[in-house]
Amino acid sequence: MDLDRRGALSRPQHFHQAGDAAGVRIRNDLLFACPGGRTAAAARLAVGVVLATIIGLAADSWFYQEFNWSFWNYLHLNTLSILRIRPLPNVVEIFPWWYYFAWSAKYASWPIGAAILAALAWSTIKRPRSFIVWCIWPYLFLLMVIPHKELRFLFPLVDLVPLLLVLAWQDLQVIARPSWRPVLRGSVMLILTVNCLALAVVATSPAGAGRTTLAKHIEENYPGRSVRINYLADETNIWDIRIPPFYLSGTATDSVITDPCPLLSVHGTGVDLLVAGPGLKHCGKAGTPEWQLKMTTLPWWKEQALRWYEWENAKPVGILCEARMPTTTSFLDRTVDGR
């Protein structure tokens, strides 16, 4: 999270590593071979780090309109916290050193995450001097010792994950007994299936667990009208269902409420909408408006897939309702996912 306009706790500078390989069998020494020996390789690496630093410094200074380097701010504030000179703000989430391993297993989806961690352990033990191992561990160690942790800080390592998996797979192919082959093939098929399902969900789901599709619905169905969006939430979970304001038109306003029923007795101009999580209660008074379901943020199968993915941190699927006089189909006769 970015806590101040100078990016004091923004992401660390992303150093990207890449390697080119040719041939049927990719070998680690071939992949990271560098003409001229280790001295030339170190010089090229140093030049790359300097160029990345200069580009990051220029980009930060241009964005904040003053001299600023987010990577330095990130290290500086966290170092002061480690040395107990200046604690981090209370809003900053602090986690134990091992949390990045748990996050990797969880957020890569557990079959893929387990394979990544196993491949890293294998390469570290079998190839401790490997270039790819030395690209990962120093950066990972830096992240582990810093108290403030975020999943996005791992993103600079994402490009190396396919290479790490391929190298570990090659070693397994060499040492695996014939009886292991079905297990290995089955593991690969499981990983490919999970990955394809995850890609399908992500590629077809609007941002924010589907919340942005509510903004599209409001824009298309109430063009130019005064719209009041009421969020049934409290200050702790409003962020799970709130539509980002920049997705809404200038005629839309919003507010946070704790009881949706009193709004039905308020008669005014414009359109009253309600955004809530599952389990909305029925206000049901004869001859008065009621909250009628207009749409949900995600279909039921995507909701279930995201629950499997995020476990206890799964965001609730939001529903959008409009205050209208009851029709032949009552709100209570409809489910929020249309099943």
C-alpha cells in the first residue's frame, strides 16, 4: 500500500532478469552463459542494476513532481522499524518472516504453489551456485527481514518461476524411475488444469471481484439520472463491495448504511440503489417498495472458484438492488446467483 505521496512504502524497484536459451534441452549453465567469463557477467549485471536504478529514480521523480526514489523510501522506513528507531504506522500490515512462502503456496493456487516451492528447494540444494538461485534468494531474503510484507513485492520474481520449474523438471526426468512417470505426468496435468481454470476465471471476471461490472450496469441503465448508491456495510468491510468512484458518472453519489429498510419509506427524486453482500433481509411491507435484485457481481461458479483460491480471505459476491414496487416475483423468491 502507498501511505504517502512520495511512495514511502510503495513497491521496491523491480529488477527484471531474463535469459535466452537455445537447443532441445535447456541447461542452467547454457541459459545463463555469458561470453567473457564471470567478470564480464558481473559487469553486465552491475550496468543493468545502475540503469534500472536511474530509470526508477527518473520515473518516481517525474510522477511525484519532486526528487523522489520509492525504493530508498521503502528501505529507509522499514530499516528504522527493524532497528526500533521509528515504528511503522498502525495501518501497515506486519507479518512473520516466513509469510512469503505461505503466500506463494496459497496465491499461486496450492498445486502450482507447492511445485514452485519444491522447485526452489531442489535448485537451492542441487544447484547452490546457479545464477537463477542467486537471483531469487538475495531479493527474497531482503523481503523476509522487512516487517511490512505485501504479495505484490514478489512480482519481480514471477518471470523466473517458469525457468525454475523447467530446470527442476529436467532434473526429475533424468533421475525419475519408470514407476514415477505416471505420478509426474499426473502432477503436470493437475497443474495445467488448475492453471487453465484460473486463467479462465481471471480473464472473464471484472476487476474487484466483479464490482466494476456494477458500475457498467448503472451507467447503461440509468444514463444521466441522479443515482444514490447505498452500501450495506460498515467501515471495516465497505472496501469489499464499494465501487471505485472513478468508475461512476458525476450524477452518482454514495453512502454507507447499516439498515436498508428505512430507505424504502423515503420518497424523493432519482434512483435509489443498494449494494450488499449475500443474505440481504426482506423488508416486506404491503404496498411499499422493496429491494428488487438487478444483478450480481459474479456468477456462482466464479464465486466458488475464487473461494477455493482465496480460502478464508475470499471477498463476498455483491448484489445490486433497486427500490421498486413489488412485482409478481418477490425478492425472496429469487436467489442472488440466479440458480
